[in-house]
Amino acid sequence: MSQGASRTPLSGANGCATPQFSAVELGRVGGETPLGGGGGGPGSTASSPGGLMLEPRRWDPTWGSPPTVAGLRDGAREIFSASPSQEELELRAPLVRPSAREPGISGAEQDDAEEVIELGQNGYTLVLVSGSLWLFATLCCAAFGQLGVLWLVAMSSPEYFFESGQWIVPKSDFWAVNAMKIFSLCLTLFRVTGEFKDATKMCRVVTHDLKTPLRLNQLIMGASAFMMQYVVAVLVLFMAIHLILACTTPIGTIGKLWVVYMVLEFDNHLCNFILYLCFQHNRFEWKATVLHNTPHSRRQEEWHICEGWLLCYWIPVGIGLFIVGLSVGFDICPLTRLHYGLVRNTDPVLMLSSNLGLLGGCCPPQVTWNERLAGEEHTPANMSVPCLSPSAEPPVVYYVVLPDGKTAPSSLQVMEGRGGDNNHALKYGKVTTSELQLRWWLSVHGFSHLNIYEALQGGGAGGLGLYSSNSPFVAQWEIEDFPWDSRVRVYATAVNPETGALSPTPVVSAVILRQLCPARCSQCTAHGGECWKCERGFALLHGRCQACAAGCEACDVAGPGRCDQGHCAPGLGWASGGAACLPCAGGSACRSCDMSLQFAEAATGTSQELPCKECSNGRGLAENGTCLTCETPGCLSCPTITRCKECLNGYALVAEKIGNSSEKITHCKICAAHCSRCTKLGPGNCDPEMCETGYSLSPTGQCAVCAVHCLNCTRAGPGNCDKGQCKPFYGLQGRARCSKCLVDHCQVCDSAPDVCDACSEGFGLTPEKSCEVCAASCKRCTEVGDCAECDPRFGLQGGECFACADQCAQCLVAGPGRCDPGNCTDGWVSTEMTNGISVCARNNSAPVFT
């Protein structure tokens, strides 16, 4: 205030002198109201910066000179006056003077015609009382931040829709979770209704006549702030309902409730921060006075008040409660219904994987490509993946292509084309399946030997009820521009179109790394890279595989057109320093005829033979370098035809002196009868455990016969028999006697001659330990009525044998009444019937398996 200004004191309620000012002067500081509000002239109606309800009054000359305040030097200081003077604070302080009674209206009527509305102290109300555009822009950013947090939490987080292999539902199986959900919903409703209450009050201030009318900028900013607060509160309410209903643990419910509270309190914290930063705490009076001029308008106003509360408060609250009821009634979370439709967890499609107990890693997505297009950069990948569905309508398969090593996605993330980190996949899409002959698919992709089809056919806990409760389908598609240059995996899942149920877990392929190797290259870098290993008989030179010398198996050291020493083919020898492989003199009987390096250049040309250095078994080197039969009878290996080095089985090598000379001659002398080796005990004897079947070593070193009808008596000794070693249809009685079984068709009767332990083929053991013929077409049965193996053209089912399909040679995998793919007789081919059974059709009919 300028020094020339004067005040006229009035006695306040407490007897203290209180300065009185015109509302116009109170509402103006340097020509404008605080926080950017517009000002009015001395004769205009202006709002108080503290309460929107101060009225302009003419200055009383008896009060002295009018007070003035130096205008702020720029707009920023107008808003952010860091240290205002005491005089300025006094000017800006809210003050409500008792207004004079209007003529002809009593005091009671005057009081009835006015209503004071207490406004909430938050960011939206701050925009209303200030009318500041920059505050409104700040509040818009805050509102977008609030909605962004809710969007990230509620809409962009798959764990709030799909968890543990199924859609999350509102009703939990645990009472503690349900109780916490009810408690959190009540708290959320109480908190959000506070926002609706504040919005309703703002609506009344903006849409009704005030004792101090709003300026145009206040009206526009206030209406915009009201709409924003109302929309944010409605969206927070609906998203909070989904978040709480989608919780699966009590502690998780508390965490979602905390998120909702923090989002709603954001604008309140923002308001307090701005007021603190601008030193504006005491400059605003958070209330407004609404006028009701006549009793008739008073009644209309009461009706309008009811309408406002109904529209801004009770309708959104009622809709929120209605959504909760619908969600619980249909057992589906609200945003799940909005985003994915009416989905349920009944009848999910099963992807064939090890999670179902299948052996051999069956059955991941299979990838192939056209070999004729293998050299092209944009070669498409052909994908194939089977599944089992309980519904007749073909399921839809979704897939993603992800780099190897990334976090595995859930089924919902695969359906959305995302990886486990929630980022978009390299490739993604969907394809509708078609009916599948599963036996054929398993055989084509190398899984038929694992008896997977039989396991799938089983019912109960151990099987999946193939063709009884589940039907096989296959998805086959092409992926264009496949990322062959990366190590990738393909994830696939399926959805039941009737119920919307997703497969519990997706299936994943092996690492896909296509190798397009050059000609004669066995191993190379990925995607047609440089070769680093050639086929046998070729060497690598400048990234290409070139042939070795003729008849050479390896030339990695010598290089193309030559041969490494010791790597010529059998019957050929290394010659000319590796320049050629020449024939050996002994032909195929010669094991090695490689020339030494000092004589490598002696032989030139390819027509001569090289002298043999080592012959095969039973042959020795002759003087002319060829291979001839050993002269010593029973000799296995002889360096020369006259000197034996090793004898055949049943012979022992003996060296004898020739007269009185030091030279020795070798002979092969026979072992004891029925002996295979006697190198330790010498000729005429037998080494331990070297007797033939049915004989055992005696104390004299000879092979003595076992008990009659005994196959082995190594442990029991000569004249006896080892347990379980009697001939078929005989049983060991004691230690030395194999007695003939007295039970017909009995193969083993070690317990007693009249008690059978195992029956011969085509017969089964009865409870009385006798043998009876197996059922018709049964080749082998462990017990009567329980067949273990069927005759050809019959299939086993439940311990019984039934015929295969007509013209079918084998149905071991498919089962009775069907045919294994590729096992139809001549003139017939595998095909499928309308019920999905694989049978045999004449060759002139169109085959299904192409």
C-alpha cells in the first residue's frame, strides 16, 4: 500500500479496529487478481481472490485516500510472489463484509435466498477460483498422468487378465480373497464418491447465480475443470472395480487399493504444492454463495440440486454397483469383458507338450521350408502345430516369433502378439485350424515310435480321450519374411471360439536356425554363411568345397586334388607325396600300402600297383609284395606267410626251436574240446569261462558237459545247471537235473514239473499255473484273457485283439478298425473318413495325406 493511503477503522465483532476495503480493490493487485485472474474497473463487479463472492462497493471519502498497490513487474511475479509485503497480504486476504439488506426483504428471507457452498480444496477447484489457463494446462497434464497410470496397470498388464493358465474371475475359491475384495470395493466407493461430491459442488457453482458473479475466464476454466474431474472420477471408479475384482491374493488387493488412492490424491497434492510454492495458502476462501431470489426459484433450485446430485453422484455410483453385480453374476471381470468379450475358462484347447506327460518332447511347432527356394533371402517358413479341442468348431491358433533367450510369454501375450516382456514380437498372427489325422502327423514328424497316439486315446487321469472327448486339429501356415538371420523360437497357443478359453500354456519350438550350405558342405554358418566343414572326400578352399584326389577320403592338410597320408580308400595306397592314391598289390586283401616319404616320388603314373605293407586277417605278405594265405593252420594274423602272429579262436600260439639254433617256428595248436580260448592254460586245456554253451571248466582244465538239457553251468559246475538255464520246456529240479515240464505248452517250470512258470507263444498262464490257448488272433498273452501281442492284421485294445481296417497290414499304432499310415496293402492308400478315422482306400481315390 502506498504511504498516502489511509484506512477508516470499523469495530469488528471483537471490538478491534478492522480495515475495510472495496471488493474491487481487494480483487485487484496491480490490475489483476492473484494466479492470473482478470480484473475489473472501479465500477465493475469483481470477484474476491478468496471466495468468489465479494461485491464491489464505492469508496467512502470518510475513509481517507483510496489504497494503491504497485503492480507486479511481470506476470510471473503476479503468480509467484515469493515474499509479498504485509500490505499486499492484507489486500489479498479474503474478507466478506456483511451486505446490506435489500429493500422489502426481511432478514430471514434474505438468509433463505442465499446458500453458501463449501468447495473442496483440490486442483480442480483451484482452477475455478483462479480462472488461470496455465493452471488448467497443468491440471490436464496431471489428469493424463492419472489415466496413464491406470491404463498401464489395468489395460497393459496381462497379469490382471490371465494368470496360472486361465482367465482371472471375480469370485475366488478362497474366502479371505473374497472378503478382502468386498472391503476394498467399499473403501474405493467411499473415496471415489468424495470426488463426485466435489464435482457436484463445482457444477452448482458454475451453473447457478452467485452473489458475486464469476468472470468469463473463471466460468470457462471452472466448467472445464468440472468436466475433467467428473470424467477422471468415473474412469478411476470403473478401472478400480476391475483391478480389485482381478486380484487373486489378499495382499494384492491391498496393493491395488493403494494405487487407486494415490491416483485420486494426485490433484490434491498438486494443489497443495502450487499453493505452497506461490505462497497462496490464505488468499482464497474455498466457498461460494448461491442466490435464490424468490420462494418459487428456491423450490426450483431445490429440484435442480436434486437433479445435480442424481446426475453427478448417484448415477455413476449406481452404474458402478451395477457393474460389480454383473461381473460377479457372469463371473468375468469388467475390463476383460470389454476388451476380450464374454470369455470363460471352460473347455480350453490343449496344446500337445511335455506338460501333458507326452514322451520325446512331443509336439512342438514344426518348421520347414522349400529347398528349391533355400538360397533366396525371403524364403517363407512353413509352420505346423497340432492341438486337441473338446469343441466341434475349429479352434484359432495364435503365434509369435521371438528371439531365443527372451522371457517365455503367456497364452494371452501370444494372442496379443507380444513376448514375455510385453513388447511386440518379431512376427505374429493367427490362423484357423482344420481337422487332423494325428497318427499321420506324428509319423511324418518322427513321433510315431513313442506310442503317443495310444497315450492320447486313453481315458481318465492317464489319457486325454482322443476322439471321445477331444478331437485333433492342426494349424498350418506360412510366415513371410521369416527372420532366418536370427536365432528365434515360435510360440503358439489356441483359443476355443465357443467359450473363449485359452490354452493353459503355449507350446514352443526348438531354436530355428536354417543352414543353407554350399555344395558338398556339411556344416556352415547360419543362413547360407561361409562353409567350415566339407563332406568326406572334399576340402575347403576359399569358402568352397573342392574334391580331393581320386580314391582319397580326406585332404584337409594336403588340399584339394591331393590326399592326406593314411586316408586313401581301402585297397589304395598313398603315393607321389599325396598327389595320388594308387592300387595296392594285394588288392582288397591288402590293409595298407602307403609309400614312405623318401620313396614317395619313386612311383609316378596311376597304372602301377604299390607293394603291400600289411595284409588283412588270415593272409601274410609274400616276397613280391602281394598278400597270400598264411601257411600255418589256424593262424589269424601272419606278418609273413611262414610266421604266425595270432591264432584263431580255439587255438593257442606255440613257438618251437628249430634244432639247436636260436630260431623259432610258430604253430597254432588246438585247445581242449568245446573250448574257445586257451592262451593262459595252453594247448589241450581251456581258460576259465571259455567253454562253449552246455559245458563248464573242470578241475583238470577240460570242458565237461553240464546236466542233460542244460544250457549253461558256469556257476554250478560240470554235471549241474545254473538256475533258469534249462532248455525250453524243461525246469531245474535241484542243482543237477533239468526235468521235462508236465504241463502242456509250458516253457519254464523251475518251481515243479507240474507247475508252469511261463507258457509258450500263443498260450497264457491260468491262475492254476497251467497253460491255455490265448484268445483268437492273439500271438502272446501273459495271462489268459490278457493279450500282450496280436497276430498280423490285428490290433490290441483292452487286452483283446480285433481286426485292423480292411486292406491294412498293420494297425499297431492306430488300433483296431483303423490303419497305421503307410501300411495299406498294394493298390490301396491311406485316407480318412468323415469321422476322422484313418482307413485304406483304393489308389484311384484322392489321398488325404499329401
